[in-house]
Amino acid sequence: MTITITAFERSPDRGRGLARDMRVRWALEEVGEPYEVRLVSFKAMKEPAHVALQPFGQIPTYEEDGLVLFESGAILLHIAERHQGLLPDDARARARAITWMFAALNTVEPPTIDREVARYLEGDRPWYDERLPLIDERIRKRLDQLAAHLGDAEWLDGTFSAGDLLMVTVLRRLEGSGILDDYPTLSAYVDRGQARPAYKRAFAAQMAVFNASL
Ligand SMILES: N[C@@H](CCC(=O)N[C@@H](CS)C(=O)NCC(=O)O)C(=O)O
């Protein structure tokens, strides 16, 4: 079985591993599944060949024996359901881990993405200085709630799962904002994710792509 994913030919984050191919790479590393990467330029992402795989002209995509998937969350669920290591065996614990996958993508990720999008699309608009604190307030509310749930636990619900993998990648997008510094338990949680050997392999792989593009 050959797995092929797509990633930026030259990631705008300059190899910081914030693009969403990173979560797919990490998941594949966690389950020990080899994969190939097809790099796409911003131009190619909007052309018919790529849009046939990803209707919104984005990365990542996932191809496996004629199956084509897009949406990083759906790709992760596909990988996690077919391999050991990213979802617990117990049915209820599994359902809870999947719930955390959705929580990462539907509840925590949206305000963090709003912050980035506001900066690059509205950063020079007169309302931006007033808008940013409002977005940050929404982010902090979610982080307060997430930190309250996590407490001193290592992971969100028992053992490490795809829910943690997604949550760590989502929280990482706050790097540089200074917000995470106010949440030591969440910062430590992100550090634990980044300390995993599979994370390190995935990070190095995407960094190598960026370095090769220079
Ligand atoms: N919800 C999608 C979002 C995909 C997405 O936003 N991808 C970004 C890279 S992280 C992208 O391709 N941006 C370029 C663009 O939208 O033109 C997912 O989780 O896969």
C-alpha cells in the first residue's frame, strides 16, 4: 500500500511545522506507516488536477490505493481507525478520543485561525487594533476551559490519542503570540507532544522540504 500526501512546495511558515500536512505526517509516524509526499505550489493547488483531489484547493490530501481524502481531521480518523496507537481499543474511550479530535478542530482551532487570518488580511485596516483583543479574549476563554479540563494530566483522556495529536498541532499555531506563556500546563502539554519521537521525525521531514526549497 502506497500512501501519498500533499504538502506545500515552500511552506509560508518557513519550516516551523504549522501547516496541516504536519499533523498527517505525525499520525503516519506514530503508526509506523511509510508515506510519500507530493509537493504543490500555491499555483498548482488551485489548478484542476489538485482541485480534483481537494475541492477547496488546499493541502493536505491523502491518497491510498485509489482512495482520495482531504480534510486533515478526516485523514487522521482514517489513519487512526486502521492502525493501533492513535485510538484506544475500548469503545467508549475511543468515542471520547474522537470527541477530542472534533474539539480540537471545531472548538479550539477556529479562534486561533481567526487570529492569523486577521493579521494577514486585516493587519493594515483601521479596526485591527480593536479586533485583535476581541479574538484573543475568545482564544483565552477556550484555553482557560482546556487547561481546567487537562489539570495536571498528561493527556486529555488517559493515554495519548489522535485527539491529543490534533490539539497539540492546533495549540502550536499560537506560538509567537505569547498567549500560551500564560498557560504553563498547556505549554507543558504541547512540549510533551513535541517530545514524542514520531513528532520529531515528522517535524524533521517537513523542515527538510523547506530547507531544500531555499
Ligand atoms: N480544514 C482543512 C484546512 C486546510 C488548509 O487550510 N490548508 C492550508 C494549509 S495549512 C492551505 O492549503 N492554505 C492555502 C490556501 O488555502 O490557499 C484541513 O484541515 O485540511
